[in-house]
Amino acid sequence: MLAPDKKNELSITDIVDQAMLTRRSVRAFLPDPVDDETIRDILRVAARAPSGTNMQPWKVYVVSGERKQALSEAILSSGVRPEKIEWDEYKYYPDKFFEPYLSRRRAVGYALYSLLGIGRREVERMRAQHDRNFTFFDAPVGLIFTIDRRLNKGSWIDLGMFVQSVMIAARGRDLHTCPQAAFAPYHKQIRPILGIPDEEIVVCGMALGYEDASKPENALRSERAPLEEFVSFVR
């Protein structure tokens, strides 16, 4: 992210802002490995995320090498297409999209496919791109996040803050990530590969590694709404 000498010239505000502003969903990674100690450092730092009464409800399964490949193959060979699979553990999206969320969703999808040269009617190419989720976009490391199904919505908020903290800690180490809800409905394929017990809900996955800057999809910079659309100062 920043050279060591540059880091020393920056304030803590600059460093934190840089980490947050450069965090984005990278969809093509280099094969360069990430050592286990770096992964442990990221997760150790991220575990400082807040949680209600310090419950720390998150669980993480770190997968690489042959086990990661086996996980990918189990999903891709399942015969269940993402558009057909049932979200039987939790639902990420509403049954019907509405504004302004529908327009935002479409805009980022069109932007990604435009960079990849995929037309709106090229369904098979769209499917192939979506399937890259299940290889963690070729990242050397995949993370699967779970939560105890007996916990309530507040703990899911805590898990979200932990996931964000993982991504920010990764940026501090010149790594990139892509959070992936696409893994959640494939929990039946994932559980036996990673030994995830039934009492844990598979919430999402995450690709972790070094960005392949040569790939066109990594030129995507999604827009953010202006403050006026989501902030109210009440005095």
C-alpha cells in the first residue's frame, strides 16, 4: 500500500484513510503465496473488532492449496447453478429489488461486464465470470466466515465489523481482498471439505492475496453515494 519511508511521513489519519479508501473488491489475483504468519497477523489484528459484551461471535476457516482446490471443485461440479440454488440458511438480498438499490446494483454490474467486454446478452460469459467466485478469483488464500446459528442479529453486525477489519488489516500489508456472499448457499458442499459443524452458518467467503493489476476487471472503481443521500445531522 505505502512504502515504509512514506508511512513514516503520514499521520495516523492518513494511514487509516489510505487503507479504507484503497480497499475494494479485487477479482483477479496473482499466484504469489501469502505466508501463514501474515494471515495470523491479519486475523489477530481484526479480532480487535468490537462485539456486544465481547462475545466475539466470528469463526474463520483459512483454506489454500489442495483443500482450496477441492472446495472449488465441490461447488463447481455440484450441478447447482447460482441462479437456481436455494438460500436456505439466510437471505442476502430482498425478493424484489427497489430504488435506489436496484440502480446501484445494475450500475456496478454493467461497469464490471463492460471492463470485461461482456455484452448484456452474453449469459454464458456472465456465468463464467460469476463462477470465478468459487475459485476465489485465483487468490492463493480463501477465507470462509461462519457464525453460530443460535446467535441473533446483533452478533451478525459484530461479524460484519470483523470481516471489514480483516479487509483493512490486509490492506495494511499490501494485500487485497474480495468479500463473497456467493459461497453461503453452497454450505452443503463446503461443510465436509472444511469440517464445518451443522451449528455454524456459512455466512460468506473472502479471497485474499496480491492483486493482478494487469487484469481489466481490477480497474473497476465502484461509486459511492454523496453524504446528502444517507446522512442526516440532527441538532
